[in-house]
Amino acid sequence: MFFLYQILLSFLLTISPLIIIIRILRGKEDIIRFKEKFCLFSQKKIQGKIIWFHGSSVGEIMSIIPIVNKLNNDKSVNQILITSSTLSSSKIIKKYKFKKVVHQFFPIDHIFFTKIFLNYWRPHVAFFLESEIWPCMFKEINKKKIPLILLNARITKKTFLRWQKLKNFSSYIFGNINIAYPQNQESRGYLKKLGVKKINTIGNLKFIDNKKDNFDKKLKSQFKKYKICVAASTHEYEELFAAKTHILLKKKYKDLITVLIPRHVHRVSEIKNDLSDLGLRTLSHSENKKNLKNVDIYIVDTFGDSKKFYQLATTVFVGGSIFWRGGHNPLEPARYGAKILHGPHIKNFTEIYKMLSLLKISRRIKTPKQFANQVTFVKDMKKVSKIKKLGESIFKKTLKELNKSINHETKKTQILGL
């Protein structure tokens, strides 16, 4: 099976130039840095202990920012390598300006490129996040005896059933993992069945608060005269869903501005056209205009600015939940005291939403009318204290476990200062 996997990848390599060109034209690929995926590195490694984190996109990368911040201030760590697969995630890392961090795009999972990658970077330990399972890379990591940890592991039933169809192959791949830390009990069960030998549950990293974010006083001053409602991580048609809600609310609240934070910013032109057809006036965040008079919809078309608006928000609709995408992480806006609204499709965050529902922080909606009826303009910070305490507990446990992996299970210097 591994041989067939390599043949398939070899075929894809022959048409990769066409794929890259299409992705560049769609704004999904960096016109220069795409070469990193072919192991033409743009950053240099330094001598010493290199800690490697890999996450697919923005959500995974954001979940490790507090951990990276801790490692960035530790003298015994010389370099932190972060890899990801999307352009948006690379821009997020750049915003934080960590001194020891270098970002590279994850290489194509072909035996040729994985060998080049590992021979160059030679990481001390490799942390792969959530559902990032790469057969060739895992095989080569194991060969080089680099500890491989699956952090905040997430395996859905659908993913599990796919791997189960290739039982021998999946057992070999998952057997390369030294230890997995599942984010929920469902994932724990699936990981065990897939052949992961050592599993330890410490909680979902997405509960951890990122204390590095600063409050944006200028933004608060800009919006202080207005009531705002936020629709975040929206996909196609969900912007129209939010826009129709805005029209309903505007009848009652003349000073209302709806803030849209689309999941994919390359869709902004398309979104603006759709909203214009509804007679709504839009303004993009990147335009840097202070005057918000006559603005209906304020579109956040920049990377890494979502939390600035969550700090202002009293109600946030979290997208990817109306049309079968499984939802996105509601914890970020919930930490700032916002009421969370979501559609019926939240399978990606079932356990988190269950907790938020018990705390009466979240509500399910299906129509713009229900959305409008559930909007509040008052924050409730008392309800988020439990989220904060849980996050702090998970953070401490995570650092303790990472210490073991980074130090190869030795009981010598605790590099994370525990």
C-alpha cells in the first residue's frame, strides 16, 4: 500500500506546476514561497535544539501560540520550526514576531522530499497537530528516531472508517506515533483502534487562552458609537445569512454595524458584490478608514485580527455551521464574554458546544429571524470564568507533558520552567 501511495504522489508531482499556478491565481499560494513545499527552503536552521510543530492551517497554529510563546522565552531552545500548509497560517505566524520561530510550508509527502526536509532541519522532537497524519513523513521520522507526538489529536468517525479500510497500512502509520494526546474521548477510542500504543488525555488546547493578544484601543474608539454584531469564520452563503439578519436588526437599531470575518479572505470581492445586491454598504478593514458613518457591513479582510473584534463583540455567530461544514472553534469569542450563536452543523466541536450550552453561553439558530431574536448587546463575563480556569489547567498539564517529550523522557533540566 505504501508503494501505491508513492506512485500516486509521483503522478501528482508531474502535474504539480499546474496545481501551483491555479492556487497562486486563486490567492491560496505564495508566488515565491511555494518552493518551500519542494524543499527549497527560504529560512536557515541554526545549531542546537530545534523543536518542530506542524499544523494544517490557522486553527491548529493558533492553538499552540501560548506554548510557542513559552518556548520562545526558554534559553535551552535554540530554534522553533513551525510548518503549515496554508497561506493564511503563514501570515498569522509572521504577525507574532517570535525571535526563535521560523515558518516553512510543509513539504509534499513524497519519500524524496521528506528525506531532504529531515536531513536539513534535524528536529529534536516533532509535534503534529490534530488530524495531520502523513505516511511518508511519519516513516522517515521513525527511521531517524525522532520522537513523534500527535498533539491535540482529533479523529472523527468518518476519518476513522477511511483508515480502517486500509487496516495494515493504517496500523503501520499510526504505530510510528510515540504518544498521542487526544482532544476528546471519541478521538481517544479511535486512536487506540488505529494502533497508537501510548495515549494520554490532557484536554483540548483550544481552551487555552492566548494572553499575548493586546486590546486594540483605537478599534474600540472607532466603534464606540455603534452597536455591533459579529459573524465569524463564515463560508459561502453564510455572509448572506448574516446580511439578512442585519436588515432585520437595522429596523430596530439604526446605529448597528455587522462585522463579517470570512473564513477565506480571497472571497471578499464576491461577498461585496452579493451584499451590494441587497443594497448594503460595505467597508473593508484594510481600507483603514476611521469614519464608519453609513456603513452597514464591515468586512475583516486581514489575517490575525479576529480577536480584536471578539474583544468588542457582545454576540458572535460562528460560521461553518449552517451548511454542513461541521462548524469552527467558538472558544475564542466566548472567552471575551460574547454570546455564541451557531447553526445545526457543529460536529467538529460537539464537546465544546455541549459545555458552552450548559453554561448558557451558546444557542443554536437556523434562520436569520432566529439570529436577530438572539442578538444581545451586553457582555456576560461571569460565565467565562470556568472556561478560563479549565484552560489554565490544560495549559499546565500540556507543558508538563511536552517537557517529557522535549527532554526525551529524561528527568534533567525542565526547559519549560515547571
